[in-house]
Amino acid sequence: MELHDVWFVLIAVLWTGYFFLEGFDFGVGILTKLLARDRPEKRVLINTIGPVWDGNEVWLLSAGGATFAAFPEWYATLFSGFYLPLLVILLSLIVRGVAFEYRAKRPEENWQRNWETAIFWTSLIPAFLWGVAFGNIVHGVKIDKNFEYVGNIWDLLNPYALLGGLVTLTLFTFHGAVFTALKTVGEIRERARKLATVVGLAAAAVALVFLLWTQVDSGDGKSLVALVVAVAALVAALVANQAGREGWSFALSGITIVAAVAMLFLSLFPDVMPSSLDENWSLNVTNASSSPYTLKIMTWCAGIATPIVLLYQGWTYWVFRKRIGTQHIAETVH
């Protein structure tokens, strides 16, 4: 296997890890409006992801940085062509981080309510737009012979991409609901399980249509296996949720995300950004990659740094593994 193939796989792994981890904290952010009934319950939801949300975003930084270094042509075309939606995602993530940190800095109800509203919208918008972006990457966009995107923002809002946005939005919300059920106690835990069933059924419906469309459009035998795994895992997650097995439900919803993202990258390879104008103008792992020497240096660096990051992040989740409820929220804390 060539190094550019290895880095395609590594970038796929980084995006998969990001969607698995950031997916549930996007979902929890959305649930602050859909599930929590009062301020202590909102605090419980925010506390479930408080120690880990910023660490989850490291996967996004790593994926973006790896794309820039390993496939500069892909990075240049992607970030120039998708400039507006990616800018909206970036601004949302910035405001979201500020909202988490600033919400409890002042006791006024309006102050806290406004930051809670910001958490909701800045979780919902990226959850939707990431699906739109990856839908366009897999489906193909208007790239000319100079590997430049020549479409406009409206070309990105096509039915396939919008359906992809609904898939990530509903799937991340389901992922967040089962995570909430896993991390909480009391009434909020029961309501999270009930909401997870409703959202999970909606996610199953749109995901099945989207994945079948992907398979028909650009799939092969390997992507078909990933499709079957994704659908089976989502059904099993719903069953486990109904049975009150939150740990299994969360693991299975995570497998659904992993399999779905794997299917997209399997459908994409060896292209990294197909052209809808002419297949000969598509960016692939060969014409978009850096030099072999650059990839070799990157491989050594990744081999040293990646285990350290994984160990640290795993330790963080272990330390903050216990369930919480409203009884753990002090009355003086808002």
C-alpha cells in the first residue's frame, strides 16, 4: 500500500473519530432545548460533556491538519469551494465554546438563557452542515480541469447533500440522547431514553434512504457491507435502548456512525473529491497528495503522537465516567 493510500485511511479514521465523539456532544447540546425542563436539568446535560467536549474537537483539528499536509490540493479545493458553509461551522464552534465557558459567569437569568440558546443553535447548525458537506464530497461537485471549484453555494444545497445533513442531525441527536441516558440518573434519564426512541426511528428512516442512494450512486461490495453494518447497528441500538441497556445502545449508535462514515469513504476511494463535470478532473489520492518524503515524515510524527493523544483522552473519559443528576447540582450553582 502506498503512503498516500495510508493517509487516506488515516484521515478517514480521524473524521470517523470526530463524528463519533463530537456527534454525541452535538446531540447533548441540541437536547438542552428538547429534553431539559429547567435550569438544573440543563446544567446536568452540560456537565455530562463539560470535561470532554473540547478534547473531542481535537479530532477535527487533526483531520483538517492531516488533510492540509497530506493532500494539499484536496484541502485547497475543499476549503475554497466550501468556504461559506465551513465558515459558518467554524463560527458556530467558536461561539459554542464561548457559550460553555461564559454561561455560568453571571447569575442573571437572561444572560444564562441567551448562552443556552447559543449552545443549542451552535450544536444544531454544525450537526446539519457536516452532513451537507460530506454529501457533496461523495456525490461530486463542479471541479474544472485546474482542480478548482467553479460552482456556487446553491449547487451545494442539492437534495442528496441536504438529505445527508438530515442524517447527521438526527443520528447525532440520537447518539446524544443515548449518551445522556448513559450518563444521568433519575427522571431525565428516563425521558432521554424515550426521546432516543423517537429520534432513532427518524434517523433510521433518513439514514436508510441516504445510504441506499449512496450505494446505488457510487458504492461497491465493500461499501455494501458497511451499509448493512450501519443499519443493523442502528436497529440493535434502538432495541438496546428500549431494554434499558444504555451502554450497549451508546456503543451500537457509535458503531452506526463509524460504519456510515466508513461507507462514505469506501464509496469515495480512490477519489478524494470527485468532479461532476468530468471524471478526469476529479481529485484523487495520487494527484492531490504531497510528496512521498512529506508523507513519510508525517507518518513518523503520527506514529509517535497518536498513541499519546489516545491515552490521554481515554484517561479523561475514565475519570469522568460516573452518572450525574439534578441532586448533584448545588442550589447556589446555576
